[in-house]
Amino acid sequence: MQRSNLAEKQQQPKASRGLLKSIKRGAIVRPVRVVLYGPEGIGKSTFAANAPSPIFLGAEEGTSQLDVARLPEPRCWQDVLDAIDELATEDHDFKTLVLDTLDWLEPLCWQEVCRTGGKENVEDFGFGKGYVAALDLWRGLLARIDAMRNAKGLHVVALAHTWIRPFNNPVGDNFDRYELKLHTKSSGLWKEWCDALLFSQYETFTKKLDGGKVRAVSTGARVVHTTRNAAWDAKSRYPLPETIALDWSEFWGAVERGAPDSPERLSAAIASMLDAVPADTRKRVEAAIAKASGNAVELARIANRLSAIVNSQE
């Protein structure tokens, strides 16, 4: 009898919560979460300084040449958390939080792990346990950052340096690639969290010389890559071109557009820049245009790379 009553209760439909009536459609516009990494001196801090009303948190000497607002330089992990909490709760006019840099903050994270764990060094925990504990602290920081972002609507730009690390390729020969200059566990967490992982470098081409040797030739243009390949990690939850100039306005403009411009407008933009580049560059661009055959995505990529070259010459 009891089983019969239980079965009847299980079969009875639950009262509607009206969830289907609350369905929302369309893209949700939210502040961006960007991780930008690249070699020292390429202009990562300048990129972030051109974001809307930025406030920098990190080492003071990293932005000494820039006229930007800075929070007091953190001396311990709690200083970092307190800074985030104040941005989340106090009245202010800042619109972008810049962490400069993640690899500068990481030793503070390890220091806190050692303080609470009673160890001298993060390696003293053994078997990677110190880095697992550090990962928990990073997660707590990201939770605070997201709470601040939701409360105040701030963009978040986290900057980091890069290093070259060996990659164990499971399907072929091993090779080296650029990586975030963080411990592997921490790096994976930040890459998963962000909306856009951007790799910055000087635009470089290879040129084959007599005898079969290959020489790298740099245009001097500072560019950002938005998609992953064998040499670096990158991603974007926005429909960005694969390569854009290392400039906040270029990045934000691409985010707002959400899709490439028309082929006609892109071709006109390219044509307007061709006179400003050397003849050999113009030939490469013209060949690339012919190969694109009116494809808007390819033309957008050409326009962005050409813009980066032109801006670097100014």
C-alpha cells in the first residue's frame, strides 16, 4: 500500500515554475575577461592602459612609463584580495581592472600557501601538493574577480609574460611552443576562465635563402593572435579575426562588430593603406587579396595585418 502511494506521488506532475516563460534569447553583453601574454616590452601594459578607465594592480615598475591609476603594490596575497574587494564594494569610476602581471602575482600566491602550510618553499609539500593548494587560492581570487565584475561591470585584463616550453606531441615529433609564464596548473585555470586568450608577438615572416637556409624577417608590427596553433595557445569566445593589431581599440572594435565587414568596405580599407607600405609588402598583400577571392574573413585578416604594419611605421 505504501509503495502504491509512493508511486502515485512520483507520477504526479510538479507545479510549474514558469521557467519556459522566462527564456531569454540573444547574445548577453557583458564586460570582457581577457588574458594577454607575450614577450617583455612588446606593449601589453600599453594595450591595457587604453582600455576604458583602467586601474592597475601589480608591480609599480611595470607601468612606471605610463600615466595610469595604480592600486598600492601588493606585498602579500591578502593585499591582492583586499584590493579586489574594495573595487567590488566601494564607489569609484574605474571601468577596467588590469592585473600586471600574473607571473608577478604567482610568487605571492605561493608565499601564502607556504605561510598557511608551515613550509619554507612550495616544493616542500611534495608530489605537487603545494601547487594544488595554490590552485585553490587562484580559484578564490577568480571568484572574487567575477563577483566584482558582476557588481561593478568592470572589464578584466590579466597580463602575463611568456616562455618557450617543450611540448610532448602524442601524435608525432615533439616541439617547442610559447606558453603562459605560470605553473601548468595555474596556466590551465586562467586559460579556461577567460573569454579571450590573446598571444602577442612581433609579426614575423620566414624567407628562404640560397642553400636552403631559412631566415626570420620581422616587419616590426606588433600583433595579437586570437586562435590556437602549434606554436601558441589562444582562443576567443567572440568572432574575432585570427590576427589583429596590438591595440585596445582594434580589439574592442572587433568584439563590437562580431563579424567581418563587407568585402567591398574591407577592400577599400586595404587599398587606402597600400601606399603607406614598401613595395615588397604591397606585392604580398596584393597576392593575398587575389587568393582571398572576396572572402570577407580572409580580407578582414589582411586588413588587420596591414593596419598593424602601417601603425608600426608611424
